[in-house]
Amino acid sequence: MTDPLSKSQRAYEVIKSRIVDGSYSPGFRLVLDQLARELRVSPVPIREAVRRLEAEQFVQFERNIGARVVGINPTEYRHTMQTLAIVEGAATGLAAPLLSAAELSRANEVNQGLRACLRNFDPLAFTALNREFHRLLCGPCPNPQLIELVTRTWARMATIRDSSFTFIPGRATESVAEHDELLRLIGSGAGEVEVEAAAREHRLGTLRAFLAQGARTEEDHA
């Protein structure tokens, strides 16, 4: 017999992946009985999964309506991305001279994987590789407090929406090119300040693209 906990975990993973990849857009109503039938489980693990997603701020319950997918809060997204740009930029700058040739080679391989993702764009796969790329570049940072701040901010981003590229897929191509430039700077022995500035601007570029997309959406609905 399947462990009930594994049923709840599977339901959680399925529903969350659909929220993150945009299949369940903001405002989408999660009908628990329908999901239970689709996933061939009782409503209990579905309810547990949805409560977990509510705690992570992906879902909210509305009176007389039920569970709905939460949209991205633009203000919270902006503040978190601004913070990430600062702390990750600083960590990347400090880590740059400590990166080994093997680590730089691996980062380049990951970026080539990101480039390959562009052909048949998968925002979830792209986001996972993008996260690995930045972890590689920050990894040797000698300041543990800074790394703790970066890790905490990455976790906060995951609760807002881990994959910004679902909403701004056009940004992905620019992001890969900016990774190339970061790798070039680090490989050429550029100074900490220059690398930090490039890494910070890279994150801010994603923020600007997201806010611009939000502005266009509002105009379309006006």
C-alpha cells in the first residue's frame, strides 16, 4: 500500500509545478475533488498539499470560493530582487578570484545547458540550471555571513515564485549572454568591484524585465 505521506508529497509536487510553470495562473481555482480524481487519491492528501502550498504563499483560501493560486506581489518581488542583486553581487565578486579552473569550466557547461534550454524553452529546467550556475559562482565566497544572506534570499525568492522566466521568457536569452560576460570577466582576472557590478546588474536586468512585463499587462487590461 502507498504511504499516505507520499500521496500528499506527490500531490504537492504536481500542483506546485503547475503553478510555477504557469499552467495554473494567478487566480486559478483549485478544485480539490477534481484534483483528487485526476491524481487518483482521496481528497485528504490533496487538502494537505494545498495547505502546505498556502503556508508557502502559493495558494490562498477565499471564503465561499476555496483555494486560489496567488499572483506575484510586484512590490515584494522588487524588494527581494533588489536585495538579491546586492548580496549575490557582493558574494560573486569576493568568490571570483577563488574560483578554480574546474569550477569555471563547470559553470560554462551549465550555461551551455541553459543555452540548449532556449531551443524548447522549459522555465522550470531553465530555473534549476540558472540556480546551479549562480551557486557555482558564489560557492567560494570566503564570507559565511554573506553566503547565509544569499541563501536566505534565494529561499525567499522561491516562495514568491522561483521561476521568473515563466512570466518573462524573453529575458532568458539575455540572461545566458550576461552569464557569458560574467564568465569572461572572471576568467580574465577582472577585479572584485567589476565582477560585483556585473553580477548585480545581471539580477537587476531580470527585475526590470519583470516590472516592464507587469506594466504592459496592466495596459492591456486597462
